[in-house]
Amino acid sequence: MEIADFLCQLAIILFSTKMVGILMRKLGLPQVLGFIVAGIIIGPAIWELFFNLNGATVFPLKQNSYLNAFAEVGVIFVMFTAGLETNLKDVLNTGKTAFFVATAGVLLPLAAGTGVGALFLPHAEHGFFTWLFIGVIMTATSVGITVEVLRELGKLTTKVGTVILSAAIIDDVLGIMVLAIVLSLSGAKSAENTVLSLINPDGNAAITIIWILAFFVFAVGAGIGISKLFKIIEKKAPHTRRIPIFSIATCFLFAFIAEKVFGVADITGAYIAGLVLSTNHTSAQYVDRKVSINSYTVFAPIFFAGIGIKMSFSGFSLETLLFAATFTLIAILMKIIGCGGAARLLRFNFKDSLRVGVGMIARGEVALIVMEKGIAGGIIDAKYRVIVVLLVLVSSLLAPILLKLLYKHDDTPPLPTKTELEEGHFD
């Protein structure tokens, strides 16, 4: 693809996401929902049903390396700013709660997904491990969409918002551990990162888990030093451009180290980088304002539109469609019951428990990545990719709507974000 074609695609994405986003706001729905719908409209999901798109280069939009790169930066920025806006003390205070919520949100979908796999794939090549892998896919949570909705509603820094964010990070780690164990025990070859491949050439699940935990030890140690360094920089040169530039560099470096060195998702590294910098509140607020301009003007809309662009409705058989529908329904219900039930047991009121459960239902890039690893390892057939596509589509659309409804009659009115107040970039 030529650069000129990509520039045209960017123009289409930014214009369509903003227009559909404005429409959604007028309908009382979150803007992020409009971004996803815009992606479906301008992507091949609908158009490929009526036209041969083999020669299409500009419209309808198809996923390509440029869009993937911009979308990845978008989700990293979303998670980084979420970390910046999160009070680390609140995270530590909700640590036990978040861990319990995340654990329930992994175990229940894992068990239910295994049952769904056994029901629809009785003759699977890997048998039990294929069924278990269906459960692994259900455990994945994509918090990027929930973060956007909570931020738009002014609820990101509330106790419920903090629990959801913290639980999603823990959920990510637990899901990666379970995936490593299943791939290892099934004999499938997973595409590990270079460092882990050197340390663990045989794919031993125990070594993989220990190495993943080592990332958080590294993050704590490095975070303490980085936090002190930024306090020195801010004292000598407060509110200068070097602070957000160094902050973004730190975000990208943490994301890189997380994924390429320790095998943890890059979005987890970006969120932790934000948490590290959030310890210096004055600097964090300044960086958040600067990063948000780039994030919500360009990168974040591309990420959320990319979810819609990736959708495809071709190749559906009745049996596969029934499998996909059942899989999607169970995956959503198990997150609500598991995470929401855990919150209820921890004495959250019913509505807040439901908010926690709904906040964990969204699936996105993590579920898709898990599916691709299973396909690459030969543990599941590629034709079942559609079950994850449907789950991502339905959960991505359902999570914002349900969260909006759950906060509709909240006593505290939705608050505009800092960037909305100071930059006015949503309108």
C-alpha cells in the first residue's frame, strides 16, 4: 500500500468516527460505541457480502500494517492515560478486592468455556485441551473500551472504576498464565518472545509463569527509580515539554519490555508506566493533558474503529453460528456472574457489583491474540475464528450500552474529563 492511500484511509477513519461519535452522544450513548460502529460501516464486514473486494485499496478499509501500528499505539495511549489518572494508593487499597474479582472472572469462564467446547467440538483433534482452550479465550478481558466509557462518564477514578482497572490487569496476567499452561501441556508450539525462548526453549509452563511474575518485580524496582527521576526533572523544569516526551518514551519502553522481554501484553506495560508516573500527581496531570490531545484526536479513534474494521460476517454456517452465539452468550454471562458475584461477596452493593461485572465483559485484541496463538499451535481450527470475532463485536457494543444504563440514575452526575474541560476536543 502506498503512503497516499493510507493518508486517505486516515481521513476516512477520523471523519467517520467523529461524525458517528457525535451521533451517538446525541442519542445518549458513549462516543466509543460510535467509533466501533464507524469501523464496521467503513470496513469490509458489510461490503464484502455484496461486492468482490480483492482489488480494494482505499475503501472499504481493510486491516493493514499501517493501521495495525496506529491502532496499537492508540490502545497503548488509552491504557497509559488510564494509569496516569489512577491513584496508586486506591489500587493498593483495592488490591485484594481486585485479585478476588479477577480470579473469579478467570475461573468461571474457564470452566464454562471448557463445557461449551465439549458440547460443540466433541471430535476435536486435541480433545480436552481444545475444549480447555475455548475456556481460555473466554478469560480474556479488553479493558480499553471500558476505560473509555468510564472516563466519559466521569467514573474512571471511582472505587468501581479502580477495581475494574486493577482486576483487568490481574485478569490479563492470569489469562496469560493459563494460556501458557494449556499450550505447554497440549504439546502445541506457542510463539514466545525471544528472551523467553532462550530461557525456556522447551516451553515449560512453570518457567513461563515465573518469568511473567518477574516482570512485576522489575516494574516495581524500575518504577521507584523512574518516579524519583521525574520528581527531580519536574523540580528543575516544571511543565516543560521534556516531561511529556520523557513520559511517552517511558510508556513505550515499558510496553516493549513487557511484551518482548517478559511475555506480558504491551498494554499491561503501558498501564503500569502510567501508574508509576501517577505517583507524582502534578506531573501526571500535566502529562495526561498533553498525551490526551494526541490520543483522542488520532490514535484512539483508529484503535476503536479497528475493532469494527476487523469484523467479518462471511463464512458462517448454521452450526458455527450456533456455536458462536452460545460461546458469546456464555462468555458475557460468566464475566458478569463471576466478577460481579465476587464483588457482591465482598459487600459491594448490588448495582456496583453489576457495574464491576459488566465492566469486565468487553473483549478485544487480547481474545483475538489468544485465538491466533491457538490456531498457530494447531490446537483449534481456523474456521472457528468467527466465534471470537462475534464475541468481540457483541461485547464491545454491549459493554458501553450497559455501563451507560447502569450509571444513568447515579446520584453523582457524569463529570467531564480534564481534557474535555481544557481542550474541548470532543465536539
